[in-house]
Amino acid sequence: MHPLETGPLSEIAVLGAHCDDIAIGMGGTLLQLSQANRGLRVRAFVGSGGGTEREQEERAALAAFTPEAQLHVTVYDLPDGRAPGHWERAKDQLAQFRRSCAPDLVFAPHRGDAHQDHRQLAELVPTEFRDHLILGYEILKWETDTPRPTVFNPLSAYAAMAKARLLGEHYPSQVGRDWFDDESFLGLARLRGIQCRATYAEGFVLEKAIVRLGDQR
């Protein structure tokens, strides 16, 4: 399988509806990008959890996932599970965040996510990041909404295992959930790895892209 490459990255935007969405959906990719692109600027948007212990978990977790990066985290306080009822405020917050960054690449939830907060954010992101490459990550949970990824980022064994470890260390509020464990995260990473001829990988749904075919110089 021939890879399509973005080239060097100076800044990325990572967006989640809740604290832990980003780390669950693309923690391995975030770790690898941060280590491979020293000085990478990571601009993180989180829609809910502001002012709670979840915000403290999120800030510590994202710092751990971006060891070589320049990280800036913005956590808002939309009510968990009620974001669609606050559409106008969510739209304004996203617009404000968009004005604060200039990313080369954008990561967000995918449109087919069964959780209404995730889905709303996925639908809003392209309205603000209109000319960007947007990759939709998958959030493992009990709903049967696992997508059919169209883009894969192979992970090293270190990145896959570090992701699982860091999730457990930095989100103690979630550890009691029956699906929140190393086996779940490594199992999905192994499945996505099989689908792109790697040992481990994270899968993404491509929003829209322009491909230059062959030598068009």
C-alpha cells in the first residue's frame, strides 16, 4: 500500500467533545507526531469539562501525550450529553478557537459517531476549518458505531502500548468503565494494524481531500 504523506507539520489542531476523546481516538498518533516533529504546536479544543476535575485530568493527559510539543489546551464547559441543546454557544466557541490557530492538519470526531456531542462537533468542524485536511478519529465505547476507516496511521509497539498505559494513568475517573482497559485499546489498535499491514495502527475517516496524481509539475 503506497502512503500519502502530508510533509512536515508545524501545527495541528485536535478537537474533542469531552475530556479523554482526543486521547482515546488518536493518542498514539498524537504521541508519534509530537516525538517526530519537535516543537510541533498542538492546539487542543475540548467542549466540556471546564472547571471540573476532568479538566485537570485532560491537561495532564495531553501534556503526557505531547512530550516534545508546544501544547495549548482550551477546555469549555458545555454540559456533557447536552451539546446539541447549546448549538449556538458551541458554534461560537469553535469559531473563537479557529481564530486562535493555523493548523496544517485537523483531527476531530467522525460524523458517524453515535454520541450526539461527538457528532455535533464533527459536523461543525468543517464549517470553521473549511480548507483543511480533517481526519475523523474513532472513539471506542459500548455503542456499535465503529466506523470503516479510510485512512490509517501505523503505530509502533511503543506508541500503542504507551497510549494504553497513559490512558489508565491519567483518566482515573474513567478506569471503572467495563471497556476502559489496555485490552480494549490494544485490541482495536491491532485490528487497525491488520487492515493496513502493520502491527498496530489508528484508523481515521477522511472528511475530504485533494490528491495530486502522478507527476503534475
